[in-house]
Amino acid sequence: MNVNQHTPMASPYGQPQPGYGHPGYAPLDGGYPVPYAPYNGPASAYQPGALPQDYSPFTSFPSKAVAATPVSDLSSPLDLGPARGPPTSGPPPVSVPQPFNQYSPSQGDVQNGPPPMTQAPPRPAASQPYNQGAVNPSGPHSSYPQHYGPPPSMQQVTNQMTGMQINSGPPTAAGPGYVPPHSSQPPISTAYSAAPPPAYSQASPPASSAPPQPPPPSGPATSQQYYGSPQSPSQQPFNSSLPPTSQQQFTSPAPPPPSSQQTFPPSSQQTFPPSSQQTFPPSSQQTFLPPSQQNFPPSSQQTFPQSSFSGPMPPPSQAPAPPGSQPQQSFSPAQPPFSSAPPPVSQPAFISGPPPSAQGSFPPRAPPPSSQSGSFPSAGPPPTSTPSSQYQGPMPPQQQHPPSQPSPYHAGPSPPSVQMPPTSMAQSNHLPPGPQGPPCPPGPMQQPPTQPGMQGGYPPQQNGAFGQVRGPQPGYAGPYPGQPNYGAPAPAPAPAPPAQKRLDPDSIPSPQASDMPAVQKSRHRIDPDAIPSPIQVIEDDRAKSTEPFTTGVRGQAPPLVTTNFQVKDQGNASPRFIRCTAYNMPCTADMAKQSQVPLAAVIKPLATLPPDETPPYLVDHGEGGPIRCNRCKAYMCPYMQFIEGGRRFQCGFCSCVTEVPPHYFQHLDHTGKRVDCYDRPELSLGSYEFLATVDYCKNNKLPQPPAFIFLIDVSYNAVKSGMVGIVCQELKSLLDYLPRENPEMDSVVRVGFVTYNKVLHFYNVKSSLAQPQMLVVSDVSDMFVPLLDGFLVNVNESRLVIESLLDQIPEMFADTRETETVFGPVIQAGLEALKAADCAGKLFVFHTSLPIAEAPGKLKNREDKKLIGTDKEKSLFQPQVGFYNTLAKDCVAQGCCVDLFLFPNQYVDVATLSVVPVSTGGSVYKYTYFQAQSDQERFLNDLRRDIQKLVGFDAVMRVRTSTGIRATDFFGSFFMSNTTDVELAGLDCDKAITVEFKHDDKLSEETGALMQCAILYTSCSGHRRLRIHNMAVNCCSQLADLYRNCETDTIINFFSKYAFRGVLNNPTKAVRDTLINQCAQILACYRKNCASPSSAGQLILPECMKLLPVYLNCVLKSDLLLPGADVSLDDRAYLRQLISCMDVSESHVFFYPRLLPLLKLESGSLPVAVRDSEERLSKGGVYLLETGLHLFLWVGASAQQELLLNIFGTTSFSQIDPSMTSLPVLDNPFSQRLREIVDSFRAQRPRYMKLMVVKQEDRAELIFRHFLVEDKCASGGASYVDFLCHMHKEIRQLLS
Amino acid sequence: MATFPEYISQNEERDGVRFSWNVWPSSRLEATRMVVPVAALFTPLRERPDLPPIQYEPVLCSRATCRAVLNPLCQVDYRAKLWACNFCYQRNQFPPSYSGISEVNQPAELLPQFSTIEYVVQRGPQMPLVFLYVVDTCMEDEDLQALKESLQMSLSLLPPTALVGLITFGRMVQVHELGCEGISKSYVFRGTKDLSAKQLQEMLGLTKPSANQGRGPQTAQPPLSNRFLQPVQKVDMNLTDLLGELQRDPWPVTQGKRPLRSLGVAMSIAVGLLECTFPNSGARIMTFIGGPATQGPGMVVGDELKTPIRSWHDIEKDNAKFMKKATKHYESLANRASTNGHMIDMYACALDQTGLLEMKCCANYTGGYMVMADSFNTSLFKQTFQRVFTKDVQGSFKMAFAATLEVKTSREVKLSGAIGPCVSLNAKGPCVSENEIGTGGTCQWKICGLDPSTTLALYFEVVNQHKAPIPQGGRGAIQFVSQYQHSSGQRRIRVTTTARNWADAQTQIQSIAASFDQEAAAILMARLAVYRAETEEGPDVLRWLDRQLIRLFMFHLRRSPFLQVFNNSPDESSYYRHQFNRQDLTQALIMVQPVLYAYSFSGPPEPVLLDSSSILPDRILLMDTFFQILIYHGETVAQWRKAGYQEMSEYENFKHLLQAPVDDAQELLHTRFPMPRYIDTEHGGSQARFLLSKVNPSQTHNNMYTWGQESGAPILTDDVSLQVFMDHLKKLAVSSAA
């Protein structure tokens, strides 16, 4: 899969690949080890799989290897599958070397091109493992184990989705099945059998798909060599195309080592396929199948690795025959054996995953091979040595030693796999859906021709139907516990010809099938590269958005948030202000209900615009205030229709006719437009501001300038952590940057200071004082403000006193022993101060601990892990006491916005503490285990930004809509006292509000749907303003139109907010189910009503929503909805409130982090991101991952020295200090550019991201891995492929 | 034997005691018939520079219910080393330290000239004196400035080891932490919420002194100082700066409103602070009040200026809605303070009333001062305040702290009660009478603040039955035992033992009559009257008084502000009564019947009748009413002065004449506490009203023409003159006798 994906990338990667390969692998390896730890349970099982991966790599190599050591390979792979019989294993090893050699050269080359990344490394690794395992019984064993060890991890990671799940799920199931095969080598086999089998079974289908490859073979053949070479081994062998040779090759090479090698090859092939378009179709399929098969079979035991192995292995056995016959057929037969493995779509996934991963991982392994591989990629060797060592290290512990050979031989397992096949087959049948997958890929592949296979693959997806999806299904079978379910669907599709035939012939024929090459159709596995790739979509959108986006056209969806584009306001609000889920709203409620597509808008009223766009103009309508519709009170906007020569206007929202005031009168031109239309922003633009009159002010009094009050916890923890000192120090300079509208002027914002522990200390910093005065209020039960004059002061006037104060605060409390704090009274104090000063403002609260001191708002520690997952879990997200709700209400009434900075060392009940910030439009920042040294930078940057950013106060937002729809629900940080007015004590430029609309009548296609969002607020210079955003969207009576103009990112934004709020009242499981269900309904509706007829087994996704599953899966896997064991309740509550006010671009990167490979950095453009999967990581590379909250720099264990030197100034991996928080400033272009990138990332996000350097195999990698969201996650989240399969199943159920 | 007047003055000189009767009627019946009860004015701390400090502790009677102190009246058996208690007749062994006792070697307490003797107790820790300033900040800047200067000056008058604290209040109450470097810290409390001592303790962080003070946690926790009460020597500079930076209460006061003044809570916090830090140790809470409390507990008036503060009229109409609640608040504070031995001074300087009526018990119960002036920026306040810190020749304060007075009597006499700045300690004993007069039902009182002029009126009851005659020559003895904290920190015990002869009223009525101390009796009765006036309805008191006494003195008493509230605000009444109840006999007499001196060319200054007939054009009058010193220039004298004759050398005698009363007035001003209001006026001056209101209106618009004499000045009043009063009395006397 990865490979495939890469492949598209391949071209670019091609070069990098070498590096990648290694790095990628390395990472994988590294990754695995770590993962293992966590994954232990499933991982172990998979680990074996990993080994297979190794094999898979081989398989990939196989192409060459195949030729080289067909027999051996065959034996090995086959052995794995059928005969794995230890004996074979024995032989294989011998053969292995050869294959490697062969592979190495050929593959190396090939790999260098596209697959290299994964393949190259894999091979070496594989070779080594194999060699060791196979060649040297004893040695090999050991080596294998080692390899396995790592690989498993690798696989897991790579496969993540499938792998993980599959492992868990399948292993057990498969376990038994495999067991028999294992019988030969019980231990391993069992292990492998367990997980892998299912996967494999599915994989086998892919194998079947492989047959399709045959078609490609022609083209592919060559390609295959690339890919094929890699993949071919596996698939090709299987596949008809290369089958014979490949198989032979495989067989020969594969046998012993081959298994491993072969596996690789397949993977490589797979990867390659994508790269080469032609190859793709086949390759993809082939890859799928083969890999899956190979992988699976072998992997079966060691799920992935084995699979890979098996893949190759099986092929050999079967392949030999089948190949001859034809891939498919051969596959079918082969599959049977393999089938067990292959069938599961998961396998495809696995394969795809595993192989790449495997390769990746293997590469390291390759090292060993390196020796052999010496011939192989150069990279291979060196790394291999090291990697191998690494791998071995890890590996050994695992089954490898004992199983080592066996395991590979398990490939031998493959034989068992054969046995498996039946069962697996069944599953594979299920996989069949997979077939769809294949078809799709093919489709895409074909289409893609223009573009890399990847795209090609996508196209179909875009078309709506994802053949690939099918793959997923199988994958699901594997991954999901419910494999059985999957199994059902899977078998049919994937199992390729044979499987299909046997299982679900129907499933096989996917709608696209017709379009797609037969081969593709036939494939069932899900090739991760074939399923919709977010990266691809993003890149496509980027490529297509070269022109500035003009907002004049109604119903036009804007470019994605990930795309840089310029906006020209021509009557609708810029997408920076408003983004809609659908730009074609259904006309009727029925349609809306049927489609289930949420109708929502994400509004970011005060969004910051890029410098090249004009901020909203300020319009003054004079003393009478803005001109509005008499009935609905909508403000003058371009949707108002002037009639009667301009004497009246008709409201676009409610159709009411209103007199035009004399001073506003203007003649109309011949088109009925006012003559001054383009002179007046409110008549020609989507966004503008009105000057509000005194009628729009609280108490009919013009507002006072706002005030900022800093409330600093000075309890023991706060002082000890250094927070107090840092805050005080920073404030001294920060006070010069208080927000102002006019940069020329001094800010009119006044400031005040309070410190507190169990009591509150107010400070009198009146300019006339020589020294500040401290006023202690210990009556916290009944808070009040002890002084008025001198508390809120102008910074410039009181500068000396303030500086003296900030100097003294840390000293004064340096020896404090007070550990208890209050919290409620702190906010009350700020609120009272603002009340006393009769102004709005913002409180900056710096707080450390659970407020247990006797005072209003006192809290208990209620963190109870036992409640997690139960129906009572929701109570943990609700505030502990009602006090804060009341307080929040009071704050809102006063326009008191609260920003909370938390520095907890333990549970602080974020759920309760954040009530006030969330209700007042404030922000919560959390710095767990704050350490001055390491967290200072992040905190200070957040603080700086938070203080400096433009903010409005005492705001009320009202969304008016045209008749027919109505804003019914609002999500964000605000307070609502009625159903229409969104009250925000504070509203800053980073806050977004998601508004959901529902029909209350019909809409008409002519007029479309209009919405006007009006925000009345007090600017930071104390002026009352009205900001108006107008938005018009089309209405449609055809569902297809709806689906054609959706924006998935926005939908996900809505879903996430909806779900995150849902956990307050529902068990998280119910929330997840609801999400899945709705998503399934959306897609099912599309499938039913909009997609061209096709097989039920085919997953067809709307072009605009093809990423919905992957993103939704990310939402479902988020810490809030699916917490891992190490995720604290506070973290979840924190996330919950964080999401609530995210805009689309933030939520997008939050759920699907941006992962950039750092190989070559060009100024002016960023490297193309890679998908968030471990498979995509090359051990020899360095990656940058960004989530909007975190920033990781992942360093592969065998990262190129040059890279390291450029980035860290050292060539030694071990000398990299993982605790560094900023990159060393080095005088080389690479370093400069990298730092530029990092800085630009940070500048894009509202929160500063601390850079974490993660070294492969380091403990910290666990954290990093968490963000590889396409992979299976430790907390049980499905991999992308698995989820897609699951989704498909759901959809099918809905359709049936 | 000397005459009674001599005897009386000698006794007063030596013991500070003046009895209404110096020979006592021997039975209850006879005593009752005497109308004026057997009573005494006792000045516990009467200045006795000649008293030797006795550096050991008194010897007490061993009977548990007696515990009288060995005194010169006791019979002593030098051989057996026994002494007999002269109150309960218990025979006691001398303690071992008295083994050397003999007729020629008597301890001081047995010498007759030491009927008053002072012991210095050596044990126990020496407690520091505590001065807690409670300062109002809601006042004009000028006033505040003057007050700040006075306060700063006072720091120099305090002994270096004395602890000092500062609480300021306005809308909020701030307890200032002293001695902190850099930033000045204060604890702020809302002015509308009363706090218990415990709450206060928690909020001030006084619960864990060791932890909070950060000082040696093990060091015996000497509560000798905390963050809020620090030795003067340590925080002198700091506090001076702090006072200097005091600002007027910064909370805005809108038009038509009074500033919000949290006096009630401020005092409560002051009391609470001392309560939890220095219980039963001498402390002085000095409250500087610039206006009435307008919020929170203890408020006496709302913040609306349109609603004036309560007047006597309102009170009579029961229209003073805050009074009862406020009074209750301050009473409870006074009780808490007195329980802990702390006194509360009130320096109220405002043109309007400040609520002294409600707050009076704070001073009355605790022995604190009540001072009333128009502004802090007057010499009246400044001098008075300075005089609080008067020192004796040894350099210690004349004031004493946390005193208790115990009275022991012979069996024939019992204690009815006391009137003065004291509270009952509720010590029941055999000598406590069932009939209560004043603060009764106890034989011990607490007097939190004492100065040399503090005088208590003690009322006794003769309980001896007519059938059980006392042997001829028997004497009734009374012992006053005052324990107090000297300003040096020592505990001292002053013991005064005195005795009076019994006489049978039937046979020795002459001697009893001769022993009558008119002045003492007058003041004693006046105190009683004032006490009743405070606690009962006004008219009833006058009627009672009329029934009780017929005397010239009473004429003035009836007209005095102590009983008459007309023309006085409730605050003024409270103020006058307060002073009357604590001053010694001489001062009290002046208060009731002002002294009027006349200066003229016709002779040396002479006292003249307090009568309108004394107001003559060529006289300068000097009137001393205790509260005011008034110089009145007669019409002619005033004209001369206006003409400037005193500047001419040939009229130097006139200059001297003008100067004479001024010099005399100065002398009075310098010795009196609180400093009187000094008024220099002349015929027709607006301030002359003070004089005209005091003199006997023998000539009024009603009768001036009938008298037709050219002497004196007519007083425009409807008040009856002494002549009319006497006539009326005579009539009454006859009729009642009938």
C-alpha cells in the first residue's frame, strides 16, 4: 500500500526512495519495537507477521529474486504457505541469498525508482532475515526472530489499520486455522496462524486480484519488475502476468529466504505498481493480492510478515502452478492455500501495508541481507547491518529465534494457510468487496495513467466508487474483531477469481469492475494506496486552485483549507469567515433527512485575513444606525432587492418590504441595481462592518475601553515549576503589545494584576505610587474587589510601578508553602473588578491545581478510571458543581472573557474548570507537568499570541437565514440564554462557531439559501461594531447536486463538534455508533441515489466525500471518543473544549496530521506530505508531523548522515538529543529551510507547537505513533483500511 | 481628730476614696432612710508618686470565699505568726517568708500609712502593650493629612517595644501587614460583612503562626508579634511611610451620597484581631472616625444624604431604624473587647454626628476614651490625642491596661454595684447584695483601661439588721483590690483598705450628718441619675431625681446635658455622659455646675455665681464647663479691645486684664483631658450662647423689666430660674412633709 501511495509520489520519491527505503524501513523497524511495547498483545502475534513483511519485501524483490531463486523462494514462500515445513525453510535460506542478490541489484534499482523506499530496505532486511533464518538454521532462526520481532512491530504499524486489528482479531481466528499448518512448526504457526490467516485469506483474494494483474502484466510486467519485481514476487508469482516467472522466481528465491524476499518484492511491486500506471492496475491488484496472500499466508502466523512471506511463499506453491495457468486461477488455487491468508481483504491492506512496512522494516533487516544484498541496494547493506542488529535485537525476543526459521518457514505456515484458506477463504469471500477495491484501483490505475497510479486509483474513487474499498472490507474482516462479518463480505470480493468464484462471485463484479480491468476488479484486498488518500486529494486541490477564489458565484465550493489561495469578496463571505458543509442545500427537509448530510456552517467571524486581502470595510449609516429589514431585522446586504425606483427594498431573507430612509436613497440603474452599488460595501461585499450606535450598546451607554486582568496562581506548585517567574518576566515586555486596532496608537486596554493561592492578592499599581501595594482578600467565600482606583491602569502611565510589581511577585512568593488554591473566587474577582470599572475585558488565569481550598467552586478529585467506558463516563465531562455555570452566566453578562492557562501536575478537573472559559468565548491552554526549561517557549508563545490577538468583547451573534431554513444548533465557546442569540463575552480571531441548519420549510432553487451572520461586539479599542457576514448557497432538488458540492473537512468539523458535545450526555460508544451510522447513511444514500448501478459489494464514495471515512475514523479514534489507557480524563476534557471552537483548517490538521518527509527541501514549496501511516515512514528518513497542537520531528534509525548533519549538526543518530525543543541553528540551506518550515507551521496555528524530536525506537515514539492515524492505534481504533471495510459493511447493510 | 472636710480630703489624697457618708448608719433601716446611699467614689489609679513598689505578692486570707489581702487593719499575732482577716475573721498563718516578722519589723502592708499599697507581681510573662490604630479614610484631604501627622507623631510617643498595628477603612477594611519589604501588603475585607474571630483568624492566616510567619516553628510560639502587630522600633519607618501614603478612600462617592464607611466591620475586625492574638493582655484600639458608619453591621445611617442621621426626636418617635441593630453590634464588640481586656478609644471628628450614641458602650465598657471634635485638623483633637500618651515621672504611661477591681466588705455591708467605665466579671460572693445599682451582682469588675482620673462609683448596702446592733466603736471595712497591667508590662496589684465607723442613727444622728460629704454625694447621685437616664426614659429620671434630692446642685444637674437632651444631639449626650461617668469628683462637679470667674479692674479674679446677673459689661468672664473653656468679654471690655487700647502702653493694665483669663484658660487647657473646646468670645458674639445657656436665667425677657436693674444680661429662655425652682421646691417640701 504504502508503496503504492509512494509510488504516486514515487516519482518524486524515486530519488528519495533510496533514502526512504532505508529510512522508511528504519523507522518502521524502530517504530515497531516501540509499538511492540504497547502493542504487545496483538503486536506479538503480528510481529510474526512482520517477518512476513520481510518476506514481502522479498516478494517484491522476488521479481528479481524470483528469477534468481524461484525454487527456493517458492519453497520458502510456498513453504511458508504449504510446506513451510521447516525443512523448506532450511533450504530457502540458501536460496535466499541468491534472491537477495538478485533482488538487490534489480530491486535496488527498481526501488530506487518508485518502490525503493520501501522495497529496497525491505529486501535487505528480508534477505538477511531469510538468510539467517533460512540459511543458517540456527543463526537464521535467531535472525528471524529478531527480524520478526521488529517486523511485527513494523507490520503492525504499517498495517496499523488492518494489521493491528487483524492481528488482534484474525490472529485468534486464524490462529486455529493456521495452527494446523503450524503443526509443522507449531509455535510460530499458531501465532501466525492466528492473526494472519484471516488477513491472508483475504489477501488471497487479492491474489486472485493478482490475476487481474496478469493483465497489467503486459504493461506491468516491466512495471512489475519494478513493482513486480518487488511485488511480482508475491503477486506476480501468483499473478498470471508474472506468475510463472515471478512465481518461479519466487519459488526459487523465495523458498527459504524468498519468503521474506518474496514478500518484499511483492510489496515493492505493489508499491511500484502505483508508480507505473500500467503496472498499477495490475500491480495494485497484484500487489494486493499477492502481498496479501503472500503476506498473509506467511503473515498468517506472523500475520504481516508471514503474510508477506506467505504471499511469496504461497505463490510459489500455488503460483507455480497457477502462474502457469494464470495468475487468477493459479491464485485461486494458490489462494486456497494462501487464500486463507489472502482472502481477507485485510490482507491486501496488510500486504500493501505490510509489504511496504515490511519493506521498510525489512530494509533494516535488509542489512543482514545487505551482506547478501551487498549486491542489493547499496543502502540496504549498510543499514542492514545496523538495522539487522536492531531488528534482531527486537526480533529475537519474539518468536523469531525459535520460530525464526520456522516462522519464515512458517511461511511454512503458509501451508497451514492453505488449510486456512478455507476459512480464510470464507473471509476472503467477504473480502471480495475487496475485489471492488481492486477494480477501483484498476480504474484509477487506468485513468491515472496520466498521473501516477495513485491518482489513477483515485479517480475511480472520485468517481464515487472505490474499488479499493473492497479491499478494505477484507481488511476489516481482519482488523475488526467482527472479522466474521467482514469475512462474509470479504471473501466474495477479494478472493480474486478463485475466492470469488467460490465465495462471492457477485461481490467480485464491482460496478467499476466493468470500467476497471478485470484484474483489478477481481482483487479484493485493500491496497492502502488504492483507497482514497487525503494527501492526494489535498495535492489535487492545490494543483487546481491557482486562481484567486471569487465568492460571487453562489453555491461554489471553495478550495480546501489545506490549499493556499486568495479570496476576492464579490458578495459572499470569504471561506475564511464561513465554510459550509454543503454549497448546494437540498430544497426540502425530506431530501435533507434522506441524505443525512449535515447542513452546517463553520463561522469564524473575526478571522485574520492574509495581508493581501482587505479586511472588512467599516460602514457608517449615521445616527439612525445600520439600515435593516423591518421584520426580520436583517442588515443591509447584497441580497436586499431595491424596488420602486429605489424607494424601498425587499428583504432577501423574509421578503418583507421596507422603506429606504431618505438619506440612504439612491436611484437604480437599468438592471435594478442601485447606482452606488459598488461604492457601498454593504451592497457589494459579503463581509463588512457597521458602526454601531448607542442603541446597540449595553445600557445605552457607549462602552468603556476593555481591560485585561492577569490572575496568577502563586501556590507552591506554581512557584516551583517556574511558572510564576516566567509569567511575570514575560508580562513586562508583553504589556507593550496589547491589542489595538490602529498600530500607530497605544492600546487603550487597561491592565490589572491579581495573584492568588488560597486567598487573593490584588495590586494597586497606581502611577502615583512609589511601590505597588498588595491588597489581600481572604474572604473568598464572598468575593469582592478591594480597590478600584489603581487596580486597572494604563500601562504607559504606571509602567514603573507595574515593572516593580512584576519583579517582586516571584520574590514575594519564593518561599511560599501554600499548596491549596481557589478558583471560583479568582474568576469572581476579575468579574467584580470589571463590573466595578464598568467595562468588558478578559481575564488571564494562570492556574496549577485542583481548587480544593474552602471556597465557592471548590472541587473534589473525581477522576475515576473505572467509569471510563461505562454509561457514567459522561458525567466525567460534565462540570462537577453548578457553581461555574452560574458564574459563567454572570461573566457573559458583563462581557468578561476568561482565558485559562493550566499547569497541572495531576488531575485538575479540566471539565469543570473550563466551563467558564468555554462559556465566555475564552481559551484553555494546558501544560501538563510544566517545566520551565522545556515548556517555557510553548507557553510564552501561546501567551504572547493570546494577549496580542485581536479580540472583541461583549459580543452577540445572530444568524439569520432565508425562509425555509433556520439555524437550530450552535457549537463553540459561547453562552446562549435563548435559542437564537449566541452571546460571547469575548470573541477572538481564532474562534469559530459551527452552526447547524435545519429546514422548516422548502427552499427554492432560484433564490437559493441565504444566511447572514451578524456579530455585535466591542472592539479592543472600545468601539461598538457590527460585523456582517453574508453567505448564499444554492439549493438543489437532486441529491447528486448535494453530494457534488459538499466539503468533507467542514462536515468533519461539524461531526467532531457534534460528537464531542454528545459525550456529555451519551456514552462514548453510542456517540461513535451514531457517527458511524450517520456517515454510513450519507454514503449509502449516495450509493443508492446517485451512483451508477453496480455491485452491492462495491464501495462507491462521492467524490467530495471520499475522504469522509478516513477522517471520520480519525474522529472516532480521537482520545476523547476512544481513549487509550494513558489518556487522562483531563486530556480528554481539554480536547473536548479545544475542538469546540476550532475552525475547519484546525480541525482538519488535528484529525489528520500533516506528515512531511524531509529529504529535499526547496524554498518556496513544501515537500509533498505523506499519509499518516507508519508504512510511509522510511527508516532512513526524517519526518515532520504537525497536528496543530504538536510538532514532531521523527528521525529514522538509519537516517542518512547527511540529513542528520544538516538538521542536527551531528552525524550520529545516537547523539541526537531527544529532549531538544528547538532545532539547532545551523548554517546550511537545509537547516534554514527546515526551521523556516517549522516557524511557518507555528505561525499558522493559533497555538504554539512544541517541537518534539522523536528518535525511532525511542520511548517517545509511542506518542508519535499515536498520530499516525491511518494505522491501527493502541487504544483499539481501527486502521483506515479496516474502517473503510467496516464502513462498507455498514453501507451494504443499509442498502440491503 | 481633724474636721470631716480634712479627713475627707486626707482620705481622698491617700486612698482615692470618697464616701457619701463617712460615718455609717448601723442598720439597714436607718441607711434606707438616709436617702443617699452609702457609696463611694473610688479612683483606683490615683497618682501616688510616694508609693513604694512592693516587689512581692500580697498575702491572702486563706478562706476561699474571702481571699482578702493582709492589711493594716488586720490583727496580727506576732508570736504565733498569725493574722486575723478583718473581713471574715479567719486566722491565717503567715507564709514562710514572713518568719522574721515582729512588732518592730513589720512589712509595709501592715503600716497604717500604707492603707493603699501597690504590689508588683513578678511572675508571668511581661506582655507588650498593643496599640491598634483603626483609621477612617473617608474624609477630606486636610483632615486626613492632619490625622496622618498625628498618627505619625504618636509613633514617637510609644515605647519601642510596644506593638503597633494599623487598620484602615472606607468602603473596604484593610488590615495592613507591617514590616514587609517592598510592596506594602494589606488584607482587605468587605465592609458589609461581619466576621467572627475564628473566620478572621483564618482569613488573616493567623491559624498557623509558625507556618505562616515562616519563623522558627518550634520557638514557643510567642504571640508577641505577628505580621499585623509589630514592635514600634521595628516598623517605625515602615509605618510612617505607610501612614504617609494613606490615601483618601478611592471609591467614588456620587453626588448626594455619603461615602460608604465600614466602621462597624473595621471595629469588629480590630477587636477580632486582638482577640485571637492577644487575649487578656493590655491593648488599646484607637479608632479615628471621620463620620458615621454607612454600611454593613453597625451602620447608623444610610448613604443617602437626604436622610439625616437620627436625632433625639427620631429616637423618641422610634424612627431611628438603624439604631437598635447598630447598638447591638457595638455592644457585642464592647463585650468581646472587655472580655479580653482590650479598650476601645473613639476619636470622632466630624461636624455631624458619627454614631457615638450607638458606639458609646465601646468606650464605656472598656474604659476607652471617647473624644468628640469638629475636625482632626483642630488642636482639640491633636492635643487630646497627644495627651493620651502622657507619661509619669518615671517615663511610663499613666494609663494602665486590663485591670480588674475586686471589692471586699465587712459582713455588715454588701455591694450593690458600680457605675463607671467597667463591666461585670460576674463574680458572686458573700459580699454581693441582691439589690443592684448600676453594674451589680458581682464583686469584681473589669476595667480595661485606666488612667489616674478614672473613677468608679460604688454603691453599698448596709445589711445589718436593726435588731443586731454593732458594738460601739465597730468599724466597717472595705478593701479595694485592683490588678492591672502597668505600661511597663508588669502586672501590679494595688490594694486599698479603708474603714468607717458605725453609728446608731437614732443616737448619733449628728455625727452621721456631719460626716456627710456633699460633693461626693452629689456626684454619686448624679451618676446614678445619668445611669438611669441612659437606661430609662428621660422624664422618669427627672421625676425620680426630683423625688430624691432637693438641692442647688440639682438645679444645674437637671439642666445639664447629662440629663437634658434638648439642644444636644444623641452623640453629644453620649459623649458628655461618658466623660461624666469616668472623671473624678472635681471634674464631675465642674461638669454639672460650671465654674465662672470674673476678671475686672475692680479686683483680683473672683468666682462669681453662675447667674445671668454675673454678666456685666466691664467684666471678663472665664467659664469652665469641663468641655469648654470660654472667655467672655463684657460689652465695654469688648469695645475697648476693639478700639485697640491694649496696644497702647498707657493702657498696659488693660492688656494685662485681657491676658489674665487667657493665661488661666491655658493652664486649664494643658491639664485637662480631653482637651476642652476653647472659646474666646464677647458680648453679642455667636459663641456667647455657650455661656448664656449655662447661667442661671435669673433675668429673662419675662422678668428683666420687673427687676429693672442694670446689672447682668437677660437670657432669652423659658427655662425656670433658680429662684422659681427653689420656690417650687419649697412648696413641694412642705407639702411632702405634710
